[in-house]
Amino acid sequence: MRETIIAVDIGTQGTKAVLFDLTLQALASSFEASVLIQPEPGTIWQEPDDIYGSVLRVVRALLHAVPEPVKVIAIGVDSQMAGIMGIAADGEAATVYDSWLDSRCGRYVTLMRERAGHRVTEITGGPVTFAHGPKILWWKHEHPEAYRRVAKFVLPHGYVVGKICGLDARGAVFDHTGLQYSGFGDNRRLCWSEELLEIFDIDADKMAPVVSPFAIVGTTGRAFAAATGLHTGIPVTAGAGDTAASLFGAGLFTKNRLLDCAGTASVLCSLTDTFVPDVRFGTMTMMRAPEDGFWYPLAYISGGGLCLRWFRDRFTGAPPVPYRVLDEEAGGLAPGSEGLIFIPHFSGRVLPSDTAVKGSFTGLDWKHTRAHLYRAIMESVAYEYDYYLSVLRALYPDGDFGELVSIGGGAKSEVFLQIKADVLGIKASYYRTGDTALIGSAAIAGKAVGAIGDPRACIRGTLQVARTLHGSAAAHARYEPYARRYLRMLKAMSALSRP
């Protein structure tokens, strides 16, 4: 009977499960859309029962889709990273999942920045933003009764892994790839910072032990086995955040290479073996790679890719116009969208943190069409990346950063990829590969149980370059004033949006 690994990705848009063989080739997959609760602007959460229920259903559907009997030897789970939730002493949810897209904790972002902003960055590796620290403070001060019920704060995959294994809060863990978002974690020492916990008066016993993503947390319990059709006793790893799993699964093993995750969030990052907290710019966050001793310096637009979906779904009719049609229309326009600038920060700018910024189109003219608007959205992501790259070069002056690899749904757009290559002035490639977060999670689980000896070699075997585009010097020169104007518009929008 063939040995296999199940990987589960709990994303913002949905939960997906894939069954892999030990060469990381996908044998079957299943998907279920997420239920995002959005009662008002800036408020977004998910019910933990919906999250765990979706995992049960996609795993059950996955097993039904397999054409032959298989032996599952390990399970790896990844999930959204910058949101947080609490579990009670029995391992059940004590709060909702406070999404990374939720901005209700804005006043605590300001509080943390004013009280210890530089120290937070120096210790955690991440600037203060709409992530765990401000969210935990929001629960503590705005909902003290819920905070009191919390035994441990965990990421969604931490909650799900505990449920899969039938663990209570004593078995809860926090994998090290999330430390830069934690607000209170010591990224160098792989533990919680007594200094930061004391400054913000957070109960240390509410923080789950920090572990490697490769740590085996437990094995499948009876309830999970009965609900899915799996056996009990299958090892389950701590897992990683979805971005960390994606970068690992995309083969980001070489320093100075840039990687673009073109998904719901728009993420630009690289790889380093040197921890350099971005105290100067407050832009790059130092995410620990799944493998110890490496970091992914990265920055992202919260919902950058979501802006393209928003425009398509809301403004192109019913049914919405296919992305390929919008791409064709936008591809026929000259760089700069004839003076139109888009701001993609619908819920505030994350990195560097500016809660006042909101989304906008600026410079609208009678000549502008939906193609202009759609292209301007893509260009805004590239302009933001251009700023991120300037920060990365300042932090790592010896880095080359002359090549970009793009993954995710947005990477399939040749127009979007060419815009990034032109704005950044570098070579850009798109990998023809599967869901890299799931590949990464499967590689982690396979390594943890000893079934995959060299996960890097296995991952490289899944990668295939689909296309490579080269930035045009002429287009890059034409884009430069627009990129500068974009940054000026960000400052202006911030000032206009403040009370």
C-alpha cells in the first residue's frame, strides 16, 4: 500500500487538503470556501467551529477522491499567520478567530508603537501592526471576560492540530514562524520575551510554548478519525504559517532571490541567514523560516490580491468578467494607466504601519476605462513592491536582488508579472507548480516522521519554470515618476483620512 502524506492549508479564502506521495506529487485534493464574517468595515472574523469543520470535511472528501487504498503516515497543517485566537483549558475555542484583515485593534497598534515600538521590532523582528500583540491587548481590554477564559493564544493551525490530536490547552503549541507577528516573542531566542510581556502586562501562562514546525505534537485522535475515515495514531506536526509554508514549498533556499506571493495578500520577500530587525524603516518583518537558522525578510499588502477580485466582482457585471479578459484589456495600455493611481490599502497600510490610509483611485479622467482601473490596481502592487525592495537593499546592501520568482494565483497573469518586472527593473519568473503552502506543509510532515530525508531536494523536484520575463529599461524609466507619485499619494491619503 502506497505511503502518503496529507497537507491541509487553512487560508483566508478557503481550506484545502491535498494527498501527496513521498516525492511530493499530488494524488488528490479537495477544497471548501471560508466563511468570513464581516458585519461592518474593519471587522472580520471566522468562527473556530467553521474552521475545524472545514478541515474535517476537506479531509473526508480527499479520502473519497483517492482512486486506490493508501496509507497516510503523517499530517501537516498550515494556516493564516497574522490573526490570533484563544483556546480554553479544554482545548475548545475561547474566542473567535480574530482575522489578520480585522483592524479593530488599531488603538492598540498605536499604544504598542508609542510605548515600546522599537523594542518590539528589535526583539520580535516585526514592526507593530494589525497582528497578535494589538489583538491580544484588544481582547484583554475590550473583552476582559473572554480574555480570562483564554488558557492559550494560538494560530488557527495550532487550534486545529490540537483538535485533530484531542489535546487540551496543556498540549497547545506556537510554531516559530509566527514570532515576528506575535508582539511578544523573542525571535532570536525562540521563546517569549519577559520584557515585552511585562511592558504590556500580558499573562505569560497564556502564551503557548514555541516549537519548530517539524515538531510532532501528537497523533490523530478517535474523534477526528471517526469524522474523517482515517485511522488513529497518525503523527501530526506543529506545522507553519501559510506564508512560511508557501516560501518553503516554493524552494526559497537561495539568498538574494526575491519571491512574490501573489495571493490574497501581496507578499514580497527574500531569504537570509542574518537577523536584521527593520528598526529604521518599520517595513520589513523578519519571519523565521521553517528550517532553523534562516529568516524570510518580507513585507506585504493586506488584501493586495483581494483588490483585483473586489474590482472584478463588484464592477464588471454579472456574471463577472473573466480575469483573462481584464488582463487582455489592461495589457493594451501604456505604463502608468494614463496618470491613474490606485491605493490598495483598504484596511490600512500594514508595513510600514499606517492605520489611517484607505483605498482610493486618484487622477480619474473622462478617458479612463475599466481597463485603466484594473491596470492601476496591478501597478499599485508593483509600486508598493518597489518601496519594499528599496528597504530590503538598505538593510542588506550586499544583496543583489536581481531576480524575482512569483507564485500564487496572481502569478498566472503575464500582464501582472510584466508590470512587476518593469517597475522593479529585474527579471521575473513564474513557477508552474501546485499549491506551494501545501507542498511545504507536506515536506515538513514527511521530514518530521523520517519519510523524506531531504525536503529541499523533494521540493525542487516539484518546481518548473513556466515563463520568464525581463524588465524593460524603457518601461522602468517611465514607471519611476509614477512610483514616486504613489508614495506621495500614500502620505496625502493618510493625512486626509485622519480625524
